[in-house]
Amino acid sequence: MRMRKANTANLSDDLNRLLNDLRDVLASKTHDADATASQLYSKAVATLEKARSASSAALNESKAAVQSVDTYVHDSPWRAVGGALAVGVLLGFFWCGRNAR
């Protein structure tokens, strides 16, 4: 589980660095001279902020989902194994039936 937390933190840091770098690139271009360029810059910055908040929300939701699954599997491991077995059997039947045609 420690490795997953480290990977999640790295992913979040990498995404934040990417968004910051993109913002810096947009800011380095001269956009004050042209009204259209200024509007495009404003839209790009707004989109970057939306992407940042969406990625943060998605990361938080995925962490909560992983924690929920982890708790469920620890509380009832045989149900989890049975469910995985059932899904595997259904996928196997589907795959074999599809290849038989």
C-alpha cells in the first residue's frame, strides 16, 4: 500500500508541475498587445484552473474509492474472492463464446 501512496503523490505532483509549466508558458507569451490574444490567454488560464480542480477532485474520489474497496476486502475477503471468481467466469464464458463463432 505504501507504493500506491507514493505513486499517487508522484502523479499528483507531476500533474501540478505540468499545469504550472503550461501556465508559465502561456504567461511568457506577450498577450497584452492584442485583444484576441488576451482573451485566449484568459480562457486558457481558466481552463487550466478547471483542469487543476477536476484532477484534484478525481484524485480525492479515487483515493476514497480505493480506501472503501480496501476496507471491504479486509472485512469480508471471501466475498471479494467469490465476486472476482464470478466475474472471471463470466468473462471467460463471454470470451470463449465469442471466439467459437
